[in-house]
Amino acid sequence: MSDFPHEDAAMAYYPEEHTTTASSSDIERVKQAHEQELMSIDGVEGVGIGKNPIGGDAILVYLRDEGARKRVPGNIEGHPVETLVTGVIDALK
């Protein structure tokens, strides 16, 4: 028998229950307001909305190459910006 107390602290996490329409619509508004500005940065291939590594809403910026990352802001109007290197995005392929 262990001398350490046992505590079962595991909790289920359901992110859908914690998502609010207000926050989702705010990040959509911010993305739309800054999309042209982001797309004008050399090396940016696309802009979207997704999740950051800890599950929060984030503006996603798709990059042609790693070199473009330093030109993209880390957050916009309080919303985190995540970058992903995708290479060239060609919708016609």
C-alpha cells in the first residue's frame, strides 16, 4: 500500500460545450477585417480559422515557406495567430 494519498482528478472535456457564438463571430469578424492585409504579406497562401495547440480559437495563416513566418503577427485584436507551412496552394490542381 502506498503512503501517498490517491486523488482521481480526471475530468471529461467537451470543447463544443464551451464554444460561444459571440467569440466565434468575433474571431470571424477579425479574420475578415484583416484577411486582405494578411494575404498581402509575401509568402502567405491563405487565411482561415482553426484551433491553437491548446484548443482555443485562432486565426490560421497558411504559408508558402518557413521564411514568411517572421512577417506574420503573433496575434490580431487579441486573437492568437497560428502559422502553418503548406507550400504553394493551387486551387486549380
